[in-house]
Amino acid sequence: MKTLIILAHPDIEASRINKALKTAALESEVSMSELYEKYPDFSFDVKKEQELLVKHDKIILQFPCFWYSSPPLLKKYIDDIFEYGFAYGSSGTALKDKEFGLCVSFGAKEDELCEVSMCKRVEDIFIPFKCSFSFVGARFIKPFFIFDAQNLSDEDLKEKARAYRDYIKA
Ligand SMILES: Cc1cc2nc3c(=O)[nH]c(=O)nc-3n(C[C@H](O)[C@H](O)[C@H](O)COP(=O)(O)O)c2cc1C
């Protein structure tokens, strides 16, 4: 199974959590596509990105939670790359049966996120992603979350990074 990680962090150099996860992920056999590095002008090479998706079976969208959603470039990525005729429509079957997962880091604790969002489970905050994957015939796999980012000890971050590697391989 070929795995692609689509990383959307606007400042990966200043990141602690996503940078550590990226390093851990690269120890496995994965392709890493960093959207903010490749497209600082928010203008995608649509064909190239579609070809990259086609070549992989499992796609993980990795990002820090920004305002109960993703950073804006990832939203635009889905808008632009999941085109009619590619991802949906009678001939748009390129993403059918692929696995899509989310790897999200949060500043807040799990219970705080549930309280504010009024969701029983944190993954329900990302229902728009789940609906989009379902719409294109892809399968949503269990997400990987890291909570309370600022208070996570170095030891706990190392453990999370190990768990992320296992999540990628699973
Ligand atoms: C613009 C912005 C919006 C954010 N919104 C949220 C949010 O809605 N919920 C939350 O738990 N954390 C929020 N955060 C905190 C980030 O998710 C957190 O700092 C990040 O996941 C840490 O990962 P990093 O070390 O890779 O940057 C926000 C941070 C920024 C800069």
C-alpha cells in the first residue's frame, strides 16, 4: 500500500508538533507533499497533484487545527484538486476506494474541544472532510489526534511520534 502524507502547516520551521510528526513519518516508506512549501502563492499545479493522488492508496492529511478546521491552503487544495471529471461526476472515479485519514494537532484538550464544538467525539468536528471523502467514494479511516500541544512533554511527543509511525503503517 502506497501512502501519501499531505502536510499543510503554514510555518513548519516554527512548528514543534507537526515538525516532529513529519520527521517520524519520513522514517517510514511514505511520500511527503508539503503544500505551503510547494504552493506559497496558493496556486496549484492541479494535474501534478491529481497524478500524485492517483499513485497512492492511502492519503493522510496532516495539519494543525486552525479555528476548528484546517489551515486555508488545505481547504483550497480540496476545492481545486477534487475536480469534476477527476473526483466526481460519471467519469470522475480517481479517488474511489482510496483510504483517507486525518492527522491533526490541537492546542486545546480533548474535553474542551468536545465542550466548545458540542460534538461527542472530536472527529465529528471534521464532518465536512468525512462528507467530502464519502462523496468521492473514498474511505475515511480512523483519525490520529494530538491534543494540548503546548503542554505536551518532549517524552510524550516522542511517544506520539512513534504512534504516528504505527498509524501510517496500519
Ligand atoms: C490561527 C490559529 C488558530 C487555531 N485554532 C485552534 C483551534 O480552533 N483549536 C485548537 O485546539 N487549537 C487551535 N490553534 C492551536 C494550534 O492548533 C496548535 O498551536 C498547533 O496544533 C500546534 O502544532 P505545531 O507545533 O505543529 O504548530 C490555533 C492556532 C492558530 C495559529
